[in-house]
Amino acid sequence: LDSDLRLEDDEALALMDDFFTTFNVDRGSFSITTYYPPEPPLKHLLNPFRKNDIPQVADFTIGMLIASARAGRWLYD
């Protein structure tokens, strides 16, 4: 979703809230931070001596929404 639609985290969260309601899907333990981790503090980005680890972000695809809608619950906890 993120790479296709270029959504910000708040937009993606609103989309997912609508998805769960519209398609009557149990959200389970869905958390937007799984797919949109928090930004590191600015001081970490500006420090040239600090090693910045790039967080691994789980895939977030339209296929996941389709499969979860069919199952009636979020399948990707």
C-alpha cells in the first residue's frame, strides 16, 4: 500500500479504520506502527558519528486487505 499509494501513516491509519468498519473485519492486534515505524529523532539523523539502523518494515499490500476481508479478520499480526 505504502509504495503504491504513497500514504503517510495517518492516512494509512484512516484507510485501515474505514477498511475494518466497511468490510466488517476484526482488526485483531493490527498496529499501524508495524508498517509505519516511528521516525527517529532529528538529533539521531544529524549526528554523523551515529550509525543509523534502517528498520525492517513488513510488507503492506492490497492482497493483505483482500485476504483479510475474505477471512473476516486481520491475518497479519
